[in-house]
Amino acid sequence: MQTATPLAEIFTSKAGAVYQCDRRNRVLVNFAGQLTVLKIDAFLRLKRAVDSIDLEEMAASTARSSDFELISVCGCERCYVLTLPELYVFKELLGQAKFAMSLNSMLHECLHTELAS
């Protein structure tokens, strides 16, 4: 992704990508051809909202209302309207990005502790 501000790539898949802007302390989620800029806490709320959706129940339901899921969280300008397959890959994208962020945080913590000793 080309921007004036350097972005750190957190996680990329065929479905999209998640980047981090250290200068503005934001996470950029590129999914379904749209870019959403989020504060870290809004990103975590979005991940929790997506994780709370029961994909198995959605797949098993015959109700028309189960064909799509509407996801909107405080701090996010975008309202996601996703189908089951889109939800599956979005959930994976957000989960892997969160894992990479947590791992990076742990590594920095370990290195900082080791260098301080």
C-alpha cells in the first residue's frame, strides 16, 4: 500500500490486509476493496463483535435474516454488511492481525527487558 506515512504491515491474506500507522496510532483494515482507519480500541471492539457471531448457527439457519450480518461498532465509521463466507475470512483476517500484534508486543517487551538488564 502506497502512502505518504510509512505503514507497518501486520497481516496480509487473499481477503485483505491490516496495517499499522505508528505516527497516528491507527490500524488500517483493507477488506473487500475498502480501507477503514481505526484507533486500536475500535479495532479490538470490531474483532470482539465479529468473534461474537456464531458462524455455525448462521450456516444452519434457514431464516433469510441469517444470510447477512450487520456489524457496526463505536469508533468505526463503516458499517459492515457481510455474508457467511465474507464473515469467515474477515474473522480470520482480524484474528491473525490481533495475534501478530500481540506477538509483536511480547517480543518488544522481552527485548526491552533484556536490554534494560
